[in-house]
Amino acid sequence: MSWELFLDPSLLRLAVAMSVPLVLASAGELLMERSGLLNVAIEGMVTLGAAAAFLASFAAGSTGLGMLAAALSGVVVAAVFAHYAVAWRQEQVTVGLTLYVLCLGLSSLLYRVVVGVRLTPPRVETLQPVVLPVLGWLPVVGEVLFHQHALVYLSAAVVAVVHLVLFRTSLGLRLRAVGENPVAADTVGVDVFRLRKAAAAAGGALVGLAGASLPFTLTGTFTEGIAGGRGWIALMLVIFGRWTPVGAAAGALLFAYVEALQFKLAMVSRAVPPQFLQMLPYAFAVAVLVRASRGARAPEALGKPYHREARA
Amino acid sequence: MRRLLWLLLAILVVAGPSGAGPARPRMAMILPGVIQDADFNAVGYQALKEVQSTTGVQTGHSEQVAVADAERVAREYLGAGYSIVAFHGGQYLTIVQKLAPLFPDATFIMESSGQIPSLPGNVWNIGRKFYEGFYVLGVLGALATRSNKIGYIAGIRLPDFVASLNAVFQAVGKYNPRAEVLYTFVGDQNDPVKARQAAESQIAAGVDFIVISVNLGTVGVIEAARAARRPVLLTTFYTDKSSYAPQHFTTSLVSNFGKPYVEVVRQILAGRRSGYYEMRPGAGFGLTPPRNVPPEVSRRVQEVWRAVVLRQERIEEVTDRIVERR
């Protein structure tokens, strides 16, 4: 087995493309967690986003509308989550798990109502690669990074924007303060409830878009279980990235690389059982997470409902 | 007057049941996936509807039933008065073997890769000889490939799919010994994302002809073929998906489960409660005319198909291991 296999440009290009749903979902989850909201409905939201994107695009024939529908579906679910978690101060993990199950069922129901039973799977047009001028002409790097579809560039922009907003703006400072010490933030006039709801909505839109990336870039259709655990992985990536967007995106790229690598290895090595190779990305995720989470510190108020009248 | 009313009532009570006729038997089908998969489960559901319309039995079905849940679901149907329970999929064998002796008044229909010795006396077995059809797909790949690299993408390592892969190896070994077969088991029949990753890896390795052996995963392979920078030809099975990617599909090994299920249910209704029905090329499996290949390749493949139908082509069935031929 040659080492060139591990740096094969086609493998790297695939890994970058495969990282998009993870990058977008982890950026959305990170926004929520930074405000103190632990949303474990993310796997269901990704699935619902994929269903909404596919069905809207299938019905209207527009990828743009599909994206909008996916983002809206994420906002709606996140708004419900925020209402329970922020306004009604319910236990966030319980609410999140309930919404997760609801989203899975709803996405399946919507698909069945709109599409029904067919012998030919319906499909929508997938996004085609866009070669960036100049950058796309670079050897190797150009092919790996700049021969990608639009959502790859969008996800890179999202990471940059989320990073800048969180760490370079007063809004980001207030958001982080709300996630760390809502009492202190409230004392200096920050509207904790409003900011948490806004973070949930923005994060929900990104998670919905993560779902849209699956039918629009990879499959051209919707299938039950299309998220394939990517929501849960995104949840892990936030911890892996130590609650920074760049760190989470790096983790997403790494995971997508190992995921793509398993199929390369499966072709060249018959000695390793395929079941072991299929397990590889997840075993890798656990191993890396154990290492990376050492010394990582979650936002102090993560998962804790804020009660203005409660004594500190 | 009152006596007359009682008499009328008595007549109604006595005449009622015989006027309604005997209760129609009910048949339940247990499916491993969703019926809108446009593939294996959709054709199973279609077969169930065909049974209903042609034999008059009432039907019910349950989707996405994992093997671990199948016994519970089957017991619920049996408790609700269903007298025929069909398991659409080869993974339910042990459940049938367990339940059939416990419910001697019910009849079970199962699917497998062939004859199974000493099944209980109330079990019908539908043997599916996919490998014979895949042999022909392998012949098509051997004759149509230009890079001499043929891909095979499967989901779960079930005996059916192992035998089908071995049949592809045999076909390629006989019709184009210079060609190589690259295969991947992605671990899931219905995950288009994994199937696409596997297909992209194979295409990057030079494959220009892919034999698809996944269900919903097919759409992922199609997307990989569409995104490829050089032409990649595909085959699929269960349903004809050529309209999905007309420039990539060559042929489909289509299945008609309606025929065996209707025949088996008719036999059950006639009182024959066990037996074996074999699905194979020409009996439940058909081949759509090859396209996107030279006419001589299409003609040769159809000749091989006819030979397989008539059992004139020798194909070894190996279900327990992969016999690579390079």
C-alpha cells in the first residue's frame, strides 16, 4: 500500500465536499451552545432540513427555494426548542430528544404525503462544481479546494463569519457572556432571553442548510435516515473544536477525510474486514474526541435554564 | 305478533352468518425498508397489492422492521387474526423457523437464496437466484468496459450479494480476463451518501462500469457517475431506473415479485401450505434491453441471457466467501 493513496487529490476533494453538512451543522450548534443552549435535536433537524429542501425543490423546481425551505425548517424547530428551553425553562436534553424524534417522523411523513409510492425515485438537480478563476487553476490545491460546488464555498464563508461575529464583535461578546454567566450579562442590560432565541434561530437555519446540502450535493433525492448520524457527529465536533468555529470545521474535515478513506482502503486491502473499515470513522471520532476534550471547557451556563428571579 | 317478531329475529340470526360467507383470509407482509424506496420494498408492496387484487385476501403491511423486531410484529399480526405472514427479505429466516412451529394454523412465506432443508410444514420458501442475473450483468460489464476496470457496489454482506459478486467475477473471468473487478460493501443497502463515496473512490481508481447491488444507495452511485469527468456506465436491479440517468444506465435486472407471491398465495388458499418457488432469469427476473453500448455487445449479452434462462451457461453459486479471480 502506497502513501500516495492517503494524499490522492480525488480523495481529498471528496473529503472537502463531504465535510459540508458537518461544517454547517457544527457551526449552527456552536452558535446555540455559545449562548448556553444545548440542542440535541440536531440529527433530526438535519434530516428535516434535507426533506424540506428536497420537497420544496421537487415541487417548485428551484434549488434556491429548497435552500430557503431547509433554513426555515431549522428556524422553526429551533424556535420551538428555544421557546421550551428559554421561555418555559424546560430541561434542554429532554426537549431536544423529543424534537429529534418528531423531526424524523415529520420528515418521513412529509415525503410520503408529497411523493407517495413510486418505482422510480424522484430526484432534483444537484449542484455542479464551480471552478474558481485563478485559484482553480493551481495544481493539486486548485483541484482539491476550488473545483467544488457552491455550498463548499458557502460553508467556508459561514465559518469565517461565525468566527468574526463571535470573537470580533460586541454582539459576539454579549452572546458568549450569556452562555457563560447569564446573571452577569443580565445585570449589565443584555437581554438574555432574546439573545438566546436569536442564537437558536440563526443556528437552526445553519443546521437546516446542512440538511439541504445532502440532497443538493450528494444524492439528488431524500431518503429516510439520510443524515446518517452526521447530526450527532456535529454535536461531537463542537466539543472537538473546543467551541470555536475554526476548530469544529477542522474536525469536520478530518472526519470527512477518514470517512472517505475507508472506501479507498476497502478497495486496496482485502485483508481488513469491511465491517472494521466501516467502523473506522466512528472509532477515529471517539479516539480523537477523548484526546481533544482534555482541557476543553464548555460554556459555563450550557444546558442550564436561566431563571431571572432565582438566587445565584 | 310478538311470536312473529321473535321468529323473524331467529331467522335473521341463523341466516346472518351464512349470508355473509366465510371470512376472507388475511395476509400481512413484513418489509425491511420503506415502501417508497422505489426499489426492493416498493416491489414487495406492489406484490402484496397484486395478491390482494387477484386473490381477494385482505392485506396489511409493516415497514422498516428490523430482524430484532420482526418476531414481535409477526406475533401482533397473528394475534389479530392474520393467517398468512410473509417476510419480504432474506434476513428473516431464523424468525420464520422459530414462529412456524408455534403457530401451526398460520402459513408463513419467506424469501431466501435457495432451497432450505427441513423447513416446518407451514412455510413457503421463495428462493431468489439473483446471482444468475448478476452473471449477465457481469458479462455486460466485461464486454462494455474500456478501462478494463469494473466496479461492484453492494450494501450488506448477505449470501445473495456475495453469490452475485462471485457471479460477476466468473463472468468477467470468462468474457474479458484482462479486466479487473473492484468491489465495495458499504454496510447499508439504503445509504446513498456512503454509496456515492464508494462509487467516487471506484471511479477515481479507473472504474468505468459499475454493477449496482444496493437499493436506495443507487441514487448516490448515479450522482457519482453524473459528476465523473469521463463516461461511467451503470446497471441496477429490482426496478428499471434508466429514466433516472438515461445516459449512464445500460440495463436493469428487473424483478416481479407479484408473480411468485400470487402463485404461492393461490396454493395456500387451495390448501397446500408449504413448498418452494424459485425466482430466476425467465421466472420473476427479466433484463431490460441493454443501451448505451455497441449493438454487438447488446446482442451478445442477450444471447448469454437466453443461455442462462435455459440453464445452458454454467454458473457456480458461492454464497459463503468471495472468490476473487484476477
